[in-house]
Amino acid sequence: MTRYININGVRRKMTADEEAKFELDIQATNEYKQSKQQADTDKETKKASGKQKLLDLGLTEEEVKALIGV
């Protein structure tokens, strides 16, 4: 697929090198998004696990909220 680039108001076709770099940038961006989403999911999972452990130790819901700010 032909891709175009706009530099200083001038639209032209991308060179093969530019298209390859563009594809690598898209791939890197998608990998970053996936890793960020996984990190966010892991953080929430660990937070819930920690909260449950505190509840299992006998703390009340209000005490846990006071400790972790939730």
C-alpha cells in the first residue's frame, strides 16, 4: 500500500525506507500499548489481592480504605 508523507505542506510518496520505519514505529507503539495495558491490569490485580489479604487479617472495610486510600 502506498503511503504518503506531508513535509512543509508538500505531499509526496514515502520512500521504501520511510515506509519500513513507519511500520516499525506502528509495531513499537502497539507493543507499548499492550505492555502498558498489562501493567495497569497487573497493578489493579495486585491492589485487589492486597486489599483481600488485609480483610483476611481481620481489618474492617473502613480500616482498609483508610490504609490504602480506596
